[in-house]
Amino acid sequence: SCPPTRPDMLNVHLVPHSHDDVGWLKTVDQYYYGVRNQDQHAGVQYILDSVVAQLAAVPSRRFVYAEVAFLARWWQQQEPATRRLVRELVQQGRLELVGGGWCMSDEAAAHYGGALQQLALGRRFLRRLFGDCGSPRVAWQIDPFGHSRELAATFAQMGYDGLFLGRVDYQDKWAREQLRELELIWRGSDSLDPPRADIFTGILPNVYDPPAGLCWDQLCTDPPVVDGDGPERNVDAVVTSFLQAAATQARRYRTNHILMTMGSDFHYENAHLWFKNLDKLIAHANARQANGSRVHALYSTPSCYLRELHRANLTWPLKMDDFFPYSDGPHQFWTGYFSSRPAFKGYERLSSGFLQICSQLETLAGPSARDGPYGPGDSLVLREAVAVAQHHDAVAGTERQHVADDYARQLAKGWDSCQVLVANALSLLGDTKDPLVFCNALNISVCPLSETTPHFTVILYNPLSWDVTWPVRLPVKATSYAVTDPQGQPVIPVSDVTRWLRGDAGGAPGELLFQAWAPPLGFSTFEVKQLSPGDTWDPSRWPLGTPQDPPRWPSGEPETQIENEHLRVRFCPITGHLLEIQNLAKGISLPVFQSFYWYKASAGDGFSPQASGAYIFRPNTSTPIPVAKRAATHLLKTALVQEVRQNFSQWCSQVLRLRPGQPYLELEWTVGPIPVGDGLGKEVISRFETPLRTAGRFYTDSNGRQVLERRRDFRPTWNLSQTEPVAGNYYPVNTRIFIKDQKVQLTVLTDRSQGGSSLLDGSLELMVHRRLLHDDNRGLGEALNEPGADGRGLVVRGRHLVLLDTVEASPEQHRPRAQELVTPPTVVLAPGTGPHLRQVSGLRRALPPNVHLLTLEPCGAGAVLLRLEHLYQVGESHNGSRAASVDLTV
């Protein structure tokens, strides 16, 4: 169905398209219906109406479309005749569906599980509607702000013929233009034999906009093509401008074919304007061939363009690294969004994990889970909400505040529907009709059932393919409880910070803590009974103090430290800071200083007017300011937990925690509301400093899967001219960052996507929160100043897990631990004795330890979608990286 080209000419493939963000300045609904056009004129339903009509009018016209979330909604509202027409346009290749995802996913902050899930959701919809012709052959990532190696590998393995990018670093692009290397082969993985993870990648010439002067949408200001004989005639000048633009572009590419994107954000609402002018441009440009022009203009699509490049049979340059970080000019690094909206980033990660649980239980319990004793449940609501959240203005944190609120609303609606389904499934699998209760605010120690009920049951569901031991922590009012099966049942006090956070939401003074466990893909139940109804808490026993107070250690403690059988962690008796971590089994002792700092956000300066904002990270100095020079501390030791509680300021605190059997140090940080009364935007980091000799190197993950080496002030494919020594060295950290020398490795795992770096040898840092007072002039038109629940500023709580081990042994620690953070077990409560079946597993036996069950979900008509993956990279671990086999028939 591709239009004919001219082998003896420069063929200009004109690709009409509309880039329709699934939320940004307006919500998904507002964009679809064309609401709030005073904020941005955009109505996707009208775009699709108009494009289909204009394609039908002239057979030579072409159009490409990417965002399935909008297409699916529009399709539901169409009459049979329109549906037949659209199917015909797709079958004939006149309407080409590219990308295929529910949205155009972010590449820095999206975890590979979420990115894969939203791709599968969109592609499944297209295949169901349009068959093989609806399955996209081209990946279309034209707007994300940097590009990841893992996603390139994903597209390659899914069979895409090529990948088109809009945004690459301005220095990288300039260098490639000189060498004519804007088109390349991107090798997405070292673990797969070439070409399994290789994908042809094209960098577009104008991000995704048309050449200057050739924009004919109602949102543009360029004059239309006037080909009459009157005084307004401009067709000759327009064609000349087009031919010059084509010649300039052709000098930067290697074949006699070039691609021009003819469209932009929410274009083609009146598609007649674009197509009528393009019709004229093509006709008049090609008419010049009679006078010796060697340019042939044609309507085309990315697939047709790729076909011509394939026929050219050239050898393309090879790229092995990724396209991070992205900068569009000096002092303009798009590395702030790695950390923007940290609460939403955390909620997205939790929601993706809960979707896995919902899908698994829907599979294990069967169709009855969708309509059980607790009502109708549905995983699709959360599946679509999580898919939308992968969008490059959603999890990225670059949307307006009311849009972020709407993304969270969609996720919450999905949780509601999935919790009904999970309750139905657990009741079927556990043989109970008792009510089941979800406590969604356990991170601030609120759970009405455990606070008010003297006898209840805890159900722990484990979505992983291996056994897990998991700490259960519930707010309670009494002081002693009996828990069946676990080893002990001490009750520990709720911290002052948590009491302040939850406000009036809950009133339990203490927390019941016990170690629970659950089998692979299954649940265990634990019965809890209150023993002493009369006992009450004495809050005066648990003072936390203020940062001005010296550290307060309980009398009789010989040294300020916590330890278990794996780790000993020492603290400075003067300042209360973390001082040293010891791995007892390996005999490793590493000085580790950890504290919180903040970068003063630039509002622009003499070097550049660029301010820090939702996209851009630009501190006005390379040296961050300590939140406090000392922390007020409190030490807590029980049989089941040892904690040091640090209070750095009214808005910054942390709990460092060790439990029996736990080979890592848990840091639970609480930051906010960041004070901005002084008129300064602040970007808060947690920094770790060690004496490790790291030679400017550190390591970050790519979308939570493969790990890439980073080098300070260095890019593998061009000579970097560094203009921002802090922001220009920040990289996306989806699940882990580590530093190492020849023998020892310090790894920090995250519970959400964050920006991170190693700016000094032996140090690493992660940005946990940012609150800014200026827009960064990238179209958002709003400062990243999140109000939080009470309007005084956002408070965020999250976790870092710190691992200290040998370089050889570290992967076998961080690989499974990171997965447990991404898809953690979930706790469900039942009053009384709960399910009759106390333990259920969906697997007859655990999978091999280096195999991860990525997906188990119903796939219609009794079918099940099962995705298994190897947990390790090739050569990463002596044991873990070995090949594994799983017999699904046994």
C-alpha cells in the first residue's frame, strides 16, 4: 500500500500526524471532549472525526496515529459505517497505527513492567479491532524527554521494524548531523545475541514539528498555500522554501529518502486545512520536476519510509548506551522530572504492583472473582489507569496540578474495583464469606479495623514466585497481643512524625509488629488476639525531641548502634548521623555518612535565564545545603525490630531500621512540607558518602531491568561540553543505584523512580522531593509547587534499602530485593478468624530463584497470559546468570 517513489530523486516522505498527550495541561477527559480550551485548544474526538473524513475524501492521503487510549474511547462512540470505513483505511495502509501503546510512555520514570503492560493493552485492542494490519510495526516515541535502552530492547523483542525519536541531546544531535548518523542501529541489550535486541532507530529532524513556514493547522500562523494569480499568490515561494528545507535535511541523512513530520500537538482538529495545503504542496513541488527539480514529494507513513531504507541496504552506525540525560541547550538539562511529583511516582509504583496481585488472583480464582460475595469487581479499570499513568506527562510529573489529581483519581477508582475482585478471589480460595477489609493508609499507621477490634485475622498475599518473609505493622491501641504462628508479638510505639502526619485520621498510639510469610503466588493467614484490654500507652516514655536537642540514647546502651545477624550499623554519638555499616558475615566494614541536603533552585542567572522547574533541574550552586548539622535521635530495640529515629527538622525525618534475618538497612524518610517562605525553591536529596574509590563511575538501572555504567562528565558517543556539573550528571533511577570499588559494593534500592548521581568519588545521592516557585518555560505554565492534602505543601514518605556486600555477591541481593519493592505482598484484614484455608499457593513449587513471574492474567475465553523472565543480566552473577528452565506441564 506504500505510494511509489522515484529512485533517481530525493523522496520527501510527508507524514501527517497529531501528537495527542494523554493528559498534560488538561485531563484525559478534557482533552478528549475539548473542554477548557482557554487552557489549550484541543479536542481529540474532533481530530479523529476530521481526519477520517479527509482520508476518505482523497485516496492518496495518509495519516499516522499513536494514542490508543483516545482511539479506544472514540471507537466506542462510532456508528457501524464509520467503523467499517476506519477498518478499510487501516487495511489499505492509509491510516497507520504507530507505537501501539495505550499512551506514549515515559522512558525515565516508567518501570519496564508498567511500560510493557500499557503496550500490551493498546496492541491487544488494535489487534482485536483491525487484525494483523492493526499491529504497529513502528515504535513512535517522538516526545519523551530522553530514551532508555531497556525500552529499545523491548520494542526490538516485540518485533517492531524501527523506532523514531524526537528528542535527543542538542550536542549529540549536532555531532550526529555532521557525521550523518541520525539513523542508526540501537543494540538494546548485552544479554541477548544480536540482532534479538537490535532496532533501527531514526532521530527526527525537527522533534516532531513541520519545517518552518509549512504549518497549516488552525493552531498555526503560517499563511496557506495560495496558487491563484492574484496579489496574494505565494505558492512559488512556499515550494522554494520546502525544497530548501528538503535539501538541508537531506545533507544530514544517508539515503535519497527523508521523512518530514507534518503535524504537532493536537493538530488536525480541522484536518481539511492541513490536507488541502499539503495536496497543493505536493502537486506544485512535483510540477517543478519538469524544470529539472530532483525532489519528489509524497504522502507517506513511517513504515513506508522504513521499507525504502531497508531497500537501500546500507550499514548503519551502532549505539550501545542510552539517550540520557536529555538537554535542549546549555544549562537546560531535563533531569528534574526524574524526581518531580514523588508522591504520584510512589502511587503509580504501588498501583502497578497491586494490579499484578489483582490479575493473579483473578486468574487463580477464575471468572467467579469478577462477581462474588463482595459485588462486581474488575481489573480493567486499574489496568487502564495504570496504563495512562505511564504517559510521558503522567509518571514523569510534568503535568499541571489538577491533571496530576485526576491521574490519582483514576488510579484510586481502579483500586476500588480491584479490591472488590481481590476480596472475591480470597473468599473463594480461602472458603470464607466474612467481610474483608483493606487498610490503604498503613504508611501513616491508620487502620480502623486493627485499631478497634480485639480479634482479627491478617491475610498476606505474595505475588512473587518465591517464598517471602514480610514485616506486618498495624496500628493498635492495646499493649499486648497473641499472633498465631509468628515468632513474637511485641507492640512498638508510633513515631511522633507519623502521629503528626496522620492528624485526625487515626488515633492508635502503638503498632503491632510481627514477621509474616507467604508461599509463592499465594497467601497465609495470621490470627491476632488482644491479651490485655486494660493496658494503655504512656506517651511520655517515647519522646523524640527536636533537632536542637543532643541525641538521646536509652540509659544502659553501651554504644549507639543497631544490629542483627547480618549487619551492624553504627551512629555518631555527637550528631546522630549514620556513621558505619558492617556486613558481619563477609567481614566488610565501610564508613557511610548519610544525611539530607537541599539544592537552591535557580530562578535564572547571568549565564542563562533557565529556571529549575517540573522538567529542568538547575541548582544555582554545586554545593547543597545541609537540612541540619545534627539530628535529634531515639533508639528503639525490641525482639523484632531495632530502629534509630532521626529528626533533622520540622519537615525532614528518617527511621533507620533492622529486623532479624534482614540483610539490608531500611531507611524510611519523611520529607515535607518543604518550606518556601524565604522565596527559595528547594530540591531535597539523601546523600551517602563513603571512602570507596569509584573513579567517577556509578551504576543505575534502565527502567528497573538492566544496569548501565555511568561516568561523571562523560558521554560514550560524543565529547561532552558540560554546562551543569550537578544536573548534567543526574540519571533516572527506577529501582537501584550503586557504587563499587574492586571488592565492595554499596547499593541503594528505591521504592519509586528518582533522579540520582555520584557527584564525588565514593558518594551517591537520590533526589527525594522538590518544591519550586518558577516555571521552567517548557509549556507547562505552572511552578512545581504541590499543595499537599492540607494546602500547606506536600509531605512524602518513602523507603531506601541499603545493601553492603562484595561486588560478586551483590546482584543476588539487589535483584530479588528490588523485585519485592516493585511487587510487594499486600495485607488484607478480616474480623474474627478469617478464611478456613490458612495457606494457599498458586504454584506447586517455587520457580528457580533466577526466574521471575512477570505476568499472570486472564486473556479471555479461558486463556491465560503468562510472562516469565530471567532475573539477571548475562555475566552479572556466577549463580544467578546461569540459564534456567521451567517445565510448565508438571
